[in-house]
Amino acid sequence: MKFLRLLFFSFLMAALPAVALAQAKSECVTCHENVNPGLVKQHLAGKMAQAGIDCSACHGSAHKTMDDFKNAKMPTPETCKGCHAQRVEQYRAGKHNLAWFAMKTQAAWHGIPASIGKDGYRGCSGCHKMGEKGLVGAAQGNMGAITHDDGTEAAKYRYGNAQCDACHTRHSFSREEAKDPRACSNCHMGFDHPQYEMYISSKHGIIWAADGTKSDGRAPTCQKCHMTNSNHNVVTSWGFLGLRIPTKENVLALVKVAPSLEKQLKSLAAALPSGNFVDVDDDPQWTFNRALILQAAGVLDANLQPTKRFVEGVVQGRIARGPEEFNKLRAGMKKTCNECHSMAYVNDFFKAADTTIKEVDALYAKAISAVQGLYKDGILKKPKGWDYAPDLLQYYNAPTSIEQELYLIMLEHRQRTFQGAFHVSNDYMHWYGWAPTNTAVNVILEEAKKMREEHAAKKK
């Protein structure tokens, strides 16, 4: 008798999910099982369906027939916020929310066909759609804090406004999936930011894979380091480009080195924050090298003064950190590393990676200075419609081969040097970063010399 009761109980437990599923089926599910059954299957297998959340909770109930499908609402973070308020607020305070805005600050983007750069979601926009559309910055005349257009731009796009689904993909919206490093690999790979390739070939990635890809295994995942305690802010101290906002003290120290620029430097210093960067307070040469990089990016003008791009990119788009934010973020990352490594080792590791950036900046500054000299001496002419020259943000639209090399150093070689150093990817740092940076700089210096010789010969 006991055996029969156990058998009946086991049968009942096995049947319960099917019974619950049948009860949970709504009119939406019944119809969409015929239209796109894969999506329905994913939804019903996910935790939201198991909690009794129906399609209408996210898509509304105005869509009733096959002909009025456009009445179905497309979710946005506001939709998710109803249940996940804390995560949405964290996300909006971070860099991912600025992805669309950051894309639009790039000069080259404005010349890309719409199918690649905008609504086609085939190129830049395929990843950058993770960011919120409609943020209003300096390009629209807003020189203050970033504002919002109240949905005007987003209304032009039926799809691509969900944002959260970049990591928690439709329609299961799995937390476990989003905690997997492979969830990041769709965007953080390739030419200018191969972080996934760096991670997966590092000891951290190898251990993670060997352990059976467990998010709570021996090795840290992307999320462990960049989303500690599931914080959706996802901001790092060095940022995407490995740059910092110079401090007032950094710039004033340059006056002793370059007294002829005293007026410009004091004017620049007045617009900058005070403070010290942990571990990386600059010697004057590094400050000057970074200033050249910011000039070539159009962030500082020829007189070392902040431009509209400074406001749009640095202040509003947050491509660089000031000392207060940098130090806070670095302390948090070190704390995470300290869970497995001694603090002495962590400090040494960070300082070594910082020095790698310093060394590659010194190399890059030589190349920038050489191309700037060609423009200054009239050997290169500023292209029509350009505000700055050379202009790193024009990317592959640069008209000369020497400037093409300059952009490749910025987006490919220098990126891999500094990112490889921090991601413990030695081969990427050296052979994909440091080595080709040296090669490209030598090519630029040699080409600049030839161009000067040819220009001098023509004048004779």
C-alpha cells in the first residue's frame, strides 16, 4: 500500500508542471504557438512564465488579431523596472546605457549607411542598440548635463529599445545565461575590443572552461569582476579607451616643462578637477602624451582647450574618469581580485598594467606628433568639412595612408596593448598590441620623413 501511495505521489509530481502549464496558457500563448512556437517555448520554460507572468505584462493587451500586431508594445527598461527597479537604476547609471549615445559621438558613424550604422542593426548599432536612444548632448546644443528627448528618437525604431535583452536574451530572459562569459562575447570581441578572446585564452578563462563553465567556479567570469554582487553599473576605472581626465595638478606641472604654453595650460587647468589618481599620478611627459592623444581625437583643440567633443565625449559620454571616480572603481576591482590573490600581488599587477599604458602612450604620441607636424607645415591639408586634423574619430575615412595607420594604432594596437595587460592575456598584449604598435609608429615616422623630402623637392 505504501508503495502504491509513493507511486501515485511521484506520478502527481511529474504531472504538475504540465497541468500548471495548461492552466497558465493565455490567449497570447495559444495563438503564438502557431505563429512562432520557438518563442513561446522559451517563454514557458523561463522563470517569468513559471511565476505566472503572461505575455501581456510586457507587450500589453491591445494586440488582438494577426492584422493589428503593431499594437503590441515593445518592452523597454521601464517595462522591466516594474519588477527589477534596482537593477534598472544600476544599469542606467552605467556605461552600457550610454552605448547608443557614445556611438553617435563618433564622426565616422555619421557617414555609415543606415543598414549598417542605424536601424539595420548590422554594424555598430548591432551592439550599441544596448544603449538608450534619445539622449541629448553637445551635438544637439546641450552643453550641460545629458538630457532626454522623451522618446522622440526611440519612436522611430520599433525594435532595439529593450536594452536588457542584450544580456538576458528573449524570451527566457535567463539570469544564468547572463552570468555566462559567452553572453558578453557577442559584443566584446573582434577588432577594437577582443576582451572575450583575451579572457577565454587567459588562465582565468581556461580554468572556467575546465571547471565546466560554472559561474561560481574557481576562476572569475566577466561578471564576477565587472558586475560584482550583480551590480549592473559595469564601469571600469580606465574605461574603454584607457584614458583619464588630466587633473589640475597634472596640467600645472607641465608649465615648468613647457613655459611657452603657460597661458593655455593655466586656462585648461581651470576647467579640470583637482586630485590624485591612485598609483598613476603622471609625470609631465605622460600628461603631455595624453594631451596629444586627446588633441588628435578632437577633445582638446590646438591650444589645448576643451572642445565640444570634450563635453560630449568626456563629460556626457564618460569616456574618461576623473580621480574621484577612478580611485573608487579601482579600489572595488582590487577588492575583487584580493578574494583570490594577495593585495601585494594585486597592487603589483595593476601598476604593471598601468605602466604598459604609459609606455604605449609614449609611442603613440610620437606618431601623432609627426602627423600633426605635417598639417602644421602645410604638407597635409585639412579635408573639407573636418573640424580637426588629424582626426582619429574619422577612422577609415582618413584620406591618407599615414592617417590610416594612426587610427589603427588607436582602435586596434593600443587597445589590445592595454586591454591585454589587464585581462592577463600576454600574447594579445605583446604580439597583437605592443609589437604592431611599434611597427605602425615606425611606418608613420618613415612615411612622414618621405613626405617631407618630397615636399621639399617640389619647392625647389
